[in-house]
Amino acid sequence: MVAFNSGNAFSHFWTMSGLLILCGLFNLGIAQPSFFKPDESEGLLPTNRGVCMDAMLVFDTSCSITMATRRQAIEFSKKVMSLIPMAVSPLETIMGTSFVFCGAVTFDSELRHEFYMNSVKSKEQLFINLDNINVTSNGCKSKTYKALKWLPKQYFTRSRGDRDDFLFPDLVIIFTDDRTIPGSLGRIKQTRDQVEDFIENDTKVFLVLEPNSRERDPYTIVDVLDDDSIFELDDPDAPRRMAEKMVSSYPCGLPRPPVLNDDVGRGCVDLVFAFDIGCSHLPELSKLSKDVATKIITELSSFSMDYRIAAVTFAARPKDEFVFQFDPIDAEKINENLRKIDTSSPVCRSATHRMLQHVRNTHFSDINEINYRKAVNQKALVIFYDGLTSPARAYERTIREAQELLNQDVDIFVVKLDNNRNKDGSIEFKNIVAGEEYLFPRNGFLDSGNVEEVAQGIAERFGGYICKPSEEELGLVVPG
């Protein structure tokens, strides 16, 4: 999970407001929100921000819970979501749109898939999906530990809708009587350990406690959670209290308080700038690209971040302009080197796929320790290009190479340049990043009027990159 650690960067977010879209209301670029004023929908909670999070609903359907209670849990979840305002203003957050994704699973002796977080495209569809959940019990065992274990592996993944935890923190809502069956000490410990793992990794857990028809003890999860994260299914005020906690805990454009090791509280990033110098866009865009890059460096310096910078240009072949250095950070020198980059076009071909492969093998390689500190810095690549790989048939290779980097936890950002070929570069734009929140500017292309906005938007994302402890800091390596 990612958290802010800079007062300067933090202040940017307090000025941001956003739209609220209910669970899975829409995927960016796929559907448009239906705006309405809060006072037109009775019972909506007031808020001057949106709510941004990725949520999974986990329903216990074991035989110790009556059928009526299982259906009541579904209605509880619908009530919570109905209380959240769908839109409070047409303002935007830094990534363009604010909304919540929501998925669901059921469990008893086995985990059963219901729907993924990114599969729901409207509020109405969400409620239909919840109503269609089969809550029939398939056994009298409650393998809570097994259900929770599979959430990070099968649901909190990018392909299933999990987005950047910095902008969209994760939430697990468990509806259960809180009895793990079989109730051996080992199984109970597994359940508690899984919940503690969620919390340690900055995933919030809400427990909706259901009545147990067998009157069995002991509870499993209750002792692990804070009181304000536990709700009673039979409490008529509980749905509203949960919704209020969502509104207060997950405002859009504002990260949650950082969860940091006191000894590792700085922000860290290894950042590669990649400049397309092919001839398919106007030369002045190359200068604006360098302007964005230098402004990002200036912003990072104001955040007091620990960063290393490399730069690559690419046309038919990639070329390293400068590589990561271990010298003390000198923002002025880095910006001077960025401004000196020759962006004149040598050939009319942009082999984006070759550049991505080069960055992966040279700058972000586990083997090349000169350029890469895996244990300390998070990794990011900012590409300035027009979305047109040349030759055109190689665009699929570009997408595959980008996926390789994403699989290695490299965040890819794209600054969109308009091409002079009257061609649509959106296919590559959308398929080489993890989500449209990584595309800048949000609307249109880079121009002289949005350089500051683009640079600030990207830099603020880096402001939330918490340093990972090195092996030495963890005590795994004895210095000297």
C-alpha cells in the first residue's frame, strides 16, 4: 500500500474535490456518470468530496447462519451503498474521475465467486448482482481463513479491477457470525493472521457480525479489529454508520494518513523519462515534454524525496541520455541534463516496443545492480509519445513489453502527444498503462496550456511512493 509522507505534496490534495460513483459505476472511458443533486435523492449522506476505494464483500453462507440472516446481509450491503452520494459536484480529482469498485464472494466450506470489482458498470447492475447471489449453504463449515487468503491472489489484482492503492485504497467487508469451522486453534490463528495481514498492508477490514444459530464461541476476528470497524447486522443504525465511515475514510484526491516505519519515512522513486523523438509529432511537443520533466523534478525536490533519474530517447532505436546515479541529488544538474537532450528526429520511426524492452533489461533489471535498487525505491516510467509504434504492426509488441514492466511492479505513466498523421493513438495509450488514471493530460493532449497541470499531477503521484526498507535497514545484512 502507498501513503503520503510529505507536507508539501499533502497540501495539494486538500484542494482537490471529486465526483463520487457508486460501487463499480463505470470503467473510465466506458460509460458516463449520471449526475444528480444530493437533495434529489432522499437519505444520501452529505459530502463535499467523492469516495474512492476498491471494496470486496465477503458473505458467510454456512449452515450456522439462517437463510433469513444471509438475505439480511445482502440487504445490509445494499443499504450501505444506497446511502453514499453518487455525485456531489462535476469537479475532478487529479486523476480525472472518482468512484468505487465493488466485488463479492461467498464462502462456507469453499470459496465461491460472485462478481469481480471491475465487472459492474452501473448502480442498478450492482444491486441486481447482489440480489442474484445464491446464499444457499453448501456445508456446515466456515472456512473463513480460506476465503480471506484468496482475496489478494484472485480479486485484489489489476486484471480484476484493483487500482492504484494510493488513490483507491482497498476495503474488505466480511459478513459472518465470526466462527471459523473447523474451530481448531490452528485454523482460528490462520483467520486472525490473514486479517492482521490485511491491516498491516493498509487494507481496511469491516466486520458485520451476524447472529449464530448454534451459539458457539469463541469469536475469531472481533479481537483483531478496532471497535469502530465492527458492526452488528441487527443494529438498524449500522448501515448508516458504515457508510459515514466510508465517506470520512476514503475521500477522493486525499490519501489516508501514512502508515510508516519511523526509521523509513521518506519518499523514494527510481524514475525513467522516455522521450519519443520520431517525426510523427510536431517538434515543439518535444520541448514541452522536457518542460514537463523538469517541472516534475522541481516538484519532487519540494517533496523532499529520495529519487534517482534516468532518461532515454527513442526513434528506431532507444538511446540512454543519462542513467541512474548514486551521487547526492542535484535537481538543477538533472534539469540541466534534461534540457540538453537532443530531441531532433533522426528517422521517421518510433519503435516503442524496443524502448520498453531496453528500459526493462537495462534500468529495471534485477541483475544490473548499478542501475537498480530493488529493496529501496519504487519504480516508474514516464513516456512522452503519440501512441503510434512504427511499424504499425509492432503495436502488439509494445503492449506486451509494457505488460512485462507492469508485472514487475513498474508504474507506467503516459504523457499524450498529438500526432501529425491524423491517426488514433488511443489503443496503445489505454493498453500500456494499468488504468486511465495513468494517462496525462486527462483530456486531449499535451500543449503549452497544460504543462504545469500535467507535471503537478504526475509528481503528486510520486509524492505517495513510500520508501521500502533495504535489507540493511531490516537487519538482514550486517554493514561492512
